[in-house]
Amino acid sequence: MSNLNWGLRPVLFYIGKLPVEAYPVFLTLALIVGILVYLLELKNENCKNPDALYIVFFALLGGTIGSKLPIFFIYWKEINAHPDSLATLLSGRTIIGGLIGGLIGNKLAKKLFNIKVRMGNQIGIPVAIAMAIGRIGCLLRGCCYGKPTSLIWGVDFGDHILRHPTQAYEIIFDLLLALYLYWRKKRGVEPGELFRIFLSFYLSFRFLIEFIRVERVSFIGLTDFQLLCVVALLFINRRTIKQILNIKDGKKHE
């Protein structure tokens, strides 16, 4: 379906005959607000370390690449069917891939510039807020929608079927998560711990909400994005898992 026939308000307004679409507007706004909140976090903590800028630059670069790569692999047949369509090549991004790519970009920056400082406590809240803003664009555009529902808050995105507004669910979740991260930060956390908490909560939420989203099932009843969530959660929490396994192994030998 075209942008004009699908979504709540895919086009915000027109400049002459040029449509200003909701999705890129809110995506840009999310990026700007995220960076501003990050800089505010640095200012509040009186952090003037130049490494903070390297980290956010590489995280953004990795996030941009990561948000596209899974789409190319998952929807390769559809993209390959329209190789000359610029819109097809540029459309589609995944937050999960963006988060994983951002994490890889962060680690790459630390390795290249020998950065020892951990900025996870400054990154978690800005990312959560930025994601909530970005999902407003998804809601207006009508992408990332849910399965049919009989609930009173079901939304018709253009096919006359009431669906779960999964974008709205995530907006609410992201904002609540940002508040929780702020509360945890005030109580005191280990250096870099806040971003790990953010990733663990978001990926767990995303794994669950995939069951009511319209996505292609890939393996053992799970979608490709759910499989990505599982792999990412295992990687992020590998130390905790290892500690638990060591404790259990120690008890067996007592």
C-alpha cells in the first residue's frame, strides 16, 4: 500500500507539492533529541572527556549500519526482486540491529582509540527517549504494526482491520524504561551498567511483543527478530550467566 493509503498520518504536511513524511521527520527528531540528552547527561556529570564524542560517533555509525544489515538478510528476496528501486533499498530498519550495531561501534571505538572510560550510564536514558520519539514516526506511518485484535484500543491502519498498536505499546514502554533508568542512576550503578540494563529490558520486551506483531516466523516458531534478541541477550549477559553456571558447578563439587 502507498504511504497515502496506509498509516494514521504518513504525510504531516506539504511544502508546495512536496510531501513531508512523518517517519523521516520523527527519525531525525529522535536523533537530535537523543544527542542533546546525551550532551546534557555529560554536562550534569561535568564530564569533559573527549572520548565521549568518539564513542557516540562510532555508536551512531554502527547503529546506522546495524539497523540496515538484518533487513537486507531477512528480506533479501523482496529487495532482490526490485534491485533498481531506491525506495526498496532504503526502506526498512530494525531497532534491534541498530542497538547491536551501536554496541559493536562502541567497542570498536574503545579498541581503536584505547578508550578505558565506560559511558553506558550516560547513553542508556538518551537512547530510550530517542527510541520512543522514533516510534511515533512508525505509528503515524503505519509500519511495525500488530496482529488483529478485538481490544477497544485496536487501530485501523488502512485495511479496515483493528490491530494491536504495537508502536504505541513500545512508546509507552520506552518512556517508562527511561524513567526507571533515571531512578536506577540516582540510586547508584556500576560504571557502564545502565546501558546493559537498558538492553536487557528492551530486548526482553521486544522478544515478547513480537508474538503480537506481524512478522514472518523463521525458526522453531520464532521470528528472525526474536532470534536476534535471544543471541543479543546471551551476549550481553554472558558474564552473569557464567557466574551462575560457576556457582552451580561449585555446589555440585561440595
